[in-house]
Amino acid sequence: EGPARKRQKTRQEEEDEEFGGKTCDVCGLYYVPGGGNDEKIHKKFHTAFLKPPKFTITKNMYFVFDSTQQKAKIARISGSDLRTLLKKANNMLENIVNRDLGSSDDDQTLKPNQYLFVYIEDNCAKGCAVAEPIKFAFKRIIEDGVGYDQINCSKELTKAKCGINKIWVHKSCRRSKIATFLVDAVRSSIAYGQTIPKHQIAFTQPTSSGSSF
């Protein structure tokens, strides 16, 4: 066998080296190794990135799920809720959820007609979903040989009752049915007195992880 080919450097890596720094492969933070304060900032950010964010329960929160056995709760915060709760919800969306999902800048905060469902365990937010009542959606078309990350939809509107435009689970907590708990909580509580059938739930275009879910 001939000598192994050297991996080509990315544009980002070339720019990092030019300024004496690097971008962490895990948390994505740019810092200067051995730079004293930079190292401390990176260590703190990296540690926080690997753990679910803290989410303190307050007396004004409304819970749609509370399991003593699982030691978990699901809180529901409305876009028209108390200012203190709304601030807490938007802080989580802006600084954690939208960053991880790569959401656009114009889609950062909770709208008046939306609800944030937060899965809380050990005083940490391990997952959340943003949902809103809707009337119609475009039905997804599943085709043979087409990957789940390729989204094709019908051009005709179909009746739907709930739209989930964000669903997020911290990377350390995935494969533990948190997303399923969140969707079930949305289905059973977003419309008064009824549980919405699964076929009347609509989703915005998911990430690759969301597609597999």
C-alpha cells in the first residue's frame, strides 16, 4: 500500500491557524490554546455544553405531566404567560435550543399563540417542544428509496390540529423516549378536553436526528 493521504484542511481550520487559535470539534467554540483566559472560557463553555441546562421550577409553572416514579415533570409555558415565565422560556430558546437546532434569527422567541413544553428532571431541562394550534398542513409523502432527511410534501392542504415547529432533546439524553413524552404531552394538553390523534400533528422540516425520530 502507498503512503496514507493527508486529510485536507478545511477553510475554518486554515483561518484558525492563521490567528493562532482553534475551533473545538465538540462545542464549536473558537479559542486560543494556552491563552490563559481563553482556556478558562473554553473549559467552562465546553463543560456546560455537555450537560443539560439548569431549569429551576417556580410556583407559577403549569405542569401537564408529573411522574414521581420517573422523577420528571413537563411544564407548559404559553407565549402570553407571565413575563417572568416568558423570559425564562425565551432565554432557553435563544441561548440553547435554537443554537443546537440551527434555527434562523427571525425565529428565536415564543409567539403569543405558541406553547413551550419543557421536560424537567433533576432540575435540568433535558428536552423541549414548541407547539401551536393550527387548522391545516401539507401531508408528507414517503417514497421508496428516498432518505428521511429528504422532505417531499403534497401540494394539497390536509386538516391538522397541532403544529410542532421545534423539538429538542439534549444530546446526552437522547434515546430515552423524552421526545415521545413531549409529543404525547402536546397531544393531550394543547387543545382543551381532547387528545389530538397522531395523524393530525404536523412538524416543520426536521434535522437528521428529528427525521429518524
